Amino acid sequence: MNLQKIQDYIVEFKRHLKSQRREAVLYKWESLQNFQNNWNLASEQLTEMYNQSLQNTETVRLWKGNQYFPKHSMLLFCDLQPDYVKFAFEDLFNEEKAIDGRMDRFVFYCDQLLEAYKEKYPLKIENNHYHHYEMISLYLSFHFPEQYTLYDFEVFRHTLINLGSRNIPKLNDVERFFKISRTLGKFLDKDEEVWKLHQKRLNPTKHFQGKSLLLVNEFCEVISRHRR
């Protein structure tokens, strides 16, 4: 990546944080705070805990969309096999293991849960659990906000293109994605104005106040607007 291009985009990012667009993504910080307040794998009411952890007063777009229902699927799994669901999340959040392996295993666990659900309820129409890297990255970024951020392959690819990277991925590479996100996060942390502008737009009773790579997610979205 080109250092000068990173600095140039930080200048553009600060213009973004001063613009009317600055509040458009604040629902992500609300969802992050809500997750932090409610997530507890030790809960005896796993389904209710999971449901309360994914809530937002403005939008449900992070876990529900056109032909996209990961929250609905996981709620079914929590009712079906709560212990296995807990095991899947415990493995995903185990920082002693490689991130790509953890995410791939979580997909496998969801495959297994879907098969078990279809076997128990053969007349139901469920045929997709919707738990791929995008949704799994949400769990990671909400559980470890300083270590992970939301994954979007096309945003990642265009970010690298616009920052002058010579190695543009053609396939998913989540390990590299998170490494680069942390690197970009360090650049943003060094600019005090970025942090002040970000904090200024937050509601302390509603939005997550701490350091979070969600800011990198927003930074990359600004960069990737310039599609090449």
C-alpha cells in the first residue's frame, strides 16, 4: 500500500466525518454497544440472549435483508441444539487458534446444525443458514471490537486497489483482511482529529464509545467509493 495514498484518503475521510453522511452508519455503533451489553454465552436462556444481542432501533440490515436471514437461522439453531451453538461460538472466539480456521469451522458447524434442523423438521423450507464470512465477521467485530471489523470482499478489494497494493485478492483472504484493517486502524489512531470528529457524532447513551475497527470499516467504504 502507498503511504501517501493512505494519508490522502484520511484527509478525505475527515471531510466525510464533517459531512451530512457522517451519521449514516451510526447504527453499527449502536448494534455494537447493544451486543456488548447483552452477549453472554453462559446464559441459560441462549435463544433470548442471542436475540437481545442483535437489536437496533433504526435498522436490521446487518442481520436481515433480501434473501438474507442469518439471525433467524441462528435463533432456530439455539432452540434446536443450544450446547452445540455455544461450542461453535466458543471455538470462533478462541484467539489461540488461527482466524481463517475458526471462521471456516464456524461455517461447518452451521452446516451441521442446518442438516440437524432439516432432519428434525423435514417439512420446513429452511435450506440456508446464511452464515458466511460477512456474518461471522460481525460476531467477531462485536465481540473483539479492537481486533476485527466487518468483512466485505468487494470493499476490501477496491480499498487495496485504490491504496496502490500490487497484490489484489481474487478470492477471500480473511487473515490478510484483518491484518490490513489493523494496520489502517493504527494510521487512523495517529490522527487526533479523526477520533475527535468520530466521538463528536456519537450519542453516549446509545453508541459504543471505545476504540473499534468499525471506524476502519467506514474508512474503507469511503475509499472504495472510487471504483476502478
